[in-house]
Amino acid sequence: MKKALGILWTIFKILFAVVFVLFVVYFWNLDQKVLGWVYTQVNRIHDRKNVDIKF
């Protein structure tokens, strides 16, 4: 019984940590900030290339 409670407690701690991290990401809007930064970096890389479109 003690071992089962230990396993349940470990699962609870892991789930609590996951929910806490997701809440912080959502609350501080970090996903949009990171995607905005990545989008800027990708555009900076691809805007340097000379593009010659010929039809």
C-alpha cells in the first residue's frame, strides 16, 4: 500500500508540474513571444538571399 501511494504521489507531482508550466506559458503569453522571435529570425535569414523570379 505504501508503494502504491508513493507512485500516486509521484504521478501527482509530475502532473502538477506540467499544469504549472503550461499555465505560466499561457499566462505570460510565452508561446506567442517565442514564435514571434523565431519568425523574425527566419525572415532575417531568408531576406538576405537575392531572389530572381523569372516567368
